[in-house]
Amino acid sequence: MATIKVKQVRSRIGCPKAQKRTLDALGLRKTGRVKEYNDNPAVRGMIEKVKHLVQIEN
């Protein structure tokens, strides 16, 4: 299965609580952290919710 790397590039300070929870679900707690996930619709949906805080890496 294909994988996707997600990096948190902006701070979660000042974000709504729902977006903070989404970052927690993705395992991103600090700026600069990178996590790798299986590429599926659930992960893509979470990334879409916080797209202004994260970056997809190759």
C-alpha cells in the first residue's frame, strides 16, 4: 500500500479545538515533526482539515 509523509509546518497555537484534536490524531504535536501513514481516505480527510498547518512530503 502507498504511504504518505505529513510534516507539521505551522504552530497549533490559536487554532480551534477541533483542529488541535485532528493534529493529535495524526500524531503531530510539535512543529517540524514528520509522520508516515498509509494513504487512505481517512488520513486524506484529516490532512484536508488542517492543510494550512501541514505539508505533504515525498
